[in-house]
Amino acid sequence: MMQIDLQKELNGANGPLQLDVKLDVQVGSFTSIYGRSGAGKTSILRMLAGLMTPDKGTIQVNNIIWFDMAQSINVSPQKRNVGFVFQDYTLFPNMDVKEQLTYALRKGDDSSVVQKLLDIMDLVKLKDAYPKTLSGGQKQRVALARALVQKPRLLLLDEPFAALDRGMRVKLQDYVLEAHVLFGLTTIMVSHDIAEIYKMSDLTIVIDDGKVTKLGKPQDIFANHEVSGKFQFTGEVVTIVEQDFLLIISILIGSDFVKVIGSRDEVGPLKIGDKVMVASKAFNPIVKIIKS
């Protein structure tokens, strides 16, 4: 169990912000942090990684103390065994892909993990390429693989897919989920993408003005509770065509499109770009807007 109790005065978008967060995170879980820009999400990751020092509080992982202000304990980032992936990749320009991963190996570690990650992240054909020749999605895969080389006990992801197109986002989400399971990681991800949170997370934490306002499973936080059924998928509305008294709604779910027919009364004030949940009810598909 990760027990997190953090207090820190930050400079928020609207002036001073008092971060005050208390959380228990199950080891081996995939947790997402959601909230407005400037709410303190990235600061939580930085404090967990040891890159920012809380004003007060504690961080304890499986009964091992990483930080305790009262006891003057502050374990260095190198000793916390944390993998941190930023939005800006931060690759070494003078190293090829394989060298990036090899450089991240801890002394004495089995180097076979490098080849395993090249395979998982679909980087084998790019192992001799340098960062300047790689696309944004390829660079992000390298950054993720490099973070995983050290087999971290905690993987921290700060909106890792935000700058990528939807197709590449979906692929990278799958890569991360595969690695999360394969390496038995505890993963905490900051994301603004509700569909992404639905797909990847066991637990979602909503942060507002430095405080936890909601905590639970994604479907409990974002979905309309009156919806139930045999299946539920999340996606994004791409087109809405009105025909007679019905709507034909095209929804992008992952990399696939589905069409759902419904009435305006059933669907509500839907518009292109809305995040929605598609579920079954009485054997008929229905669409509900996801609450942000």
C-alpha cells in the first residue's frame, strides 16, 4: 500500500494554492489523476518522485518511509526506484534508441530487459535511430521504454499522450497497459482525457484547487449512474446526422468507428467532440454524455 499525505504551498493559476492531499494507493494498481490545469496534479507526481519537497506530510510505500518531514526523512529520487515520463520526452540527442535504454540500466542488472522492451514497444526496427529522426509517438515510446528499463516500483506518467494524434494515443495506451501488467507496476498517470482514464484506470482521483474532491472507479465518477447493461464503451462523438426524428451518431471508440441511432430525447444536448459512454439497455445501444 502507498500511503500519501502531502501539504505544499504552490503558485497556482489564480495565485497561491495550498495543496493538501491524503491518499491510499493499492500497490499494483493503475491510478489516474484528473482535474483542471493548475490544480496541483503534476506537483503530486513530482513530490512522489522526490523532485519537489513537500512542506509537510509523509510518503510511505509498503511500510518503507520515503518522506517524513517530522522525522527529517527524504529519500533521494535515485533510491525511490521511480520511473517518470514527462510530456517532452527528454531523450539524449547523441544516443540511438538502444543506447538510451542501455544507459538507463542499473549496474549489475540483466541486460535482456532492453531487448524485451524494444519488442514490447515495437522499437526493434528503430534501435539504431537517433532522436532527431524519430516522430513524436516514437520518441514517447522510447521515453516509456527507458523509464521501464529499471523496473521501477512506481511509474509516474504526466499526460504522456497529450501531444499525440488519437491513433498513436490508442497504440501507446495499449503498450503502457501491457507493460504495467508484465512488470507488475504501480502506475499513477495525470490525464485530461476521460476516455483514456476509463480505458486504463482502476482508480480515479479528481483534484480541484489542491484538494481531492472525488475518488473512485472511473465509471462511478464520470458516468450517469442510471445506465447499466451487458457492455459499456467510451468514445468521442465525430459526427451527428439528423434524419427525420432520429439522430445517427458516429462515435470513435479506440481506432474504430461505430454508429448509434437514437432520439434527441434519449441522447440529450449532444455535440461533436463530446466524450460519451455507449451502453446496452434492453438489448438496444444507448449513448450518454460523460460528466467532466
